[in-house]
Amino acid sequence: MTLRLQMLGTGGAFAKKYYNNNGLIYADDFTLLIDCGITAPLSLHQLGKPLEEIDAVLVTHIHGDHVGGLEELVFRMKYGAGRKPVLYIADQLITPLWENTLKGGLGQDGISSLEDAFEVRPLTEGKACQLSPNLSVEMIRTPHIPGKASYSLYINDEIFYSADKVFQPEMLTQLVQERNCRKILHEVQLTGAGEVHTTLEELLSLPPEIRSKILLMHYGDEMEDYLGHTAEMGFLRQHDIYVL
């Protein structure tokens, strides 16, 4: 079964032109939203995509460009569709997402916990979970901000979707050589030092056989200046549909 990907946005945390790096995965009649940042509701509106058509949302970590749209999602589903959104989330993120991010805005009208707002479906690191008959996801913890949990995804045991993360060449090599990874959707920082992100320079240091599997996302508004300077790697584009 072929998966399709449509990015609601492809930009980094401070990108204005390309929106937050959030994406829709289509697996037959099942639609998964990967992260729901501040710009996700606007992007869905521009696509004419009703919230009711999203079967579940999965959160990789709790920065605003990945979870800033969850409050609107909850309220619109509650008062529009009359139901709670399904939320897939690593078990270690459940308490921080509620206590540190959503409690202030959602804590009203009978909502006093994450479970009041969502149908929470915890995911265990390193264990693949079948979200639908044709879609499985494994959470892989990857380093981003020291002391804060962040998870990349291994989809259908063949597609790597990175969260925000520092460079991990050994992991990428292992995924390709030992786990038959055939496509890598990887965040990239085009300028500056990659203290908590992976830089283009670092990705260019990978061997061609790995670079050829990479599509770049989570980039800055200067992306157009780098066209033709990314070797075998291409850029994911907002709202385009890709067959994975």
C-alpha cells in the first residue's frame, strides 16, 4: 500500500513564508496529522480540509510550532463535531504537554486533563504501533533540546520522519543499512550553527547513497537561495502531495 504525504508547512520555528513543519499522512481512508503547530489550522483552511476528516494527530515534541494549534483543534472539534480528537503521543510527553503547554488555555468547561481534551493513545518508545491497517509508527527518541524529550518517527518500517534534532549520522546509516529505510524526511537548518538542529553542511557530509534518500523540511525562509546546492537532496514543498 502506498502512503501519501502532504505538508501543511515546511518551515522552521521562525519561518513566516513556509508555515510550521506539520504534515498529513494519507493511508487509504485514514488521515494522520503529524504535529499541529500554530499555523496548522490556517493551512488546513487554505486546503479546504475539514478537521473532521483528520482521524488522529501525533505529536513529536512540545514546541509551539508543533503543538501550538492543538487548543484550536480541541475546541473546534468539541463544539463543531461534538467529539474529542484522537491523540497519539509518547508516554513521556503526556504530562509535559498538559501541565506546561495546554492547561492554561484548555483548562475550562469541563476540561481538567489531557484525557478530557483528547482520546489519548500513548505510544511506547521503540515499539511500533498499528494506527490503521496500512499505517504503523514507531517512536524513536532523538536529541533536540537537552533535558526535553523529542521523538522522530519510523513509518511502516521503511520511512524515517525526523522531528527537530541534532545530526545523527550513525543512526541514519543504521536505518538504511540494517533496517532497509528507503526514504528519509529530514529537518535542516540552512544557516548558522546547528546547536539543536541538523545543518545542511552536516547532511552534505553523508555518503551519496544516503543523501539520495533524503527530502529536506523544517527550513528557513531563505530556502530558495539554496536550490541546486543540496546535492542529491530535494526540498519538500508546502501543500504538494508526495507518494512515499
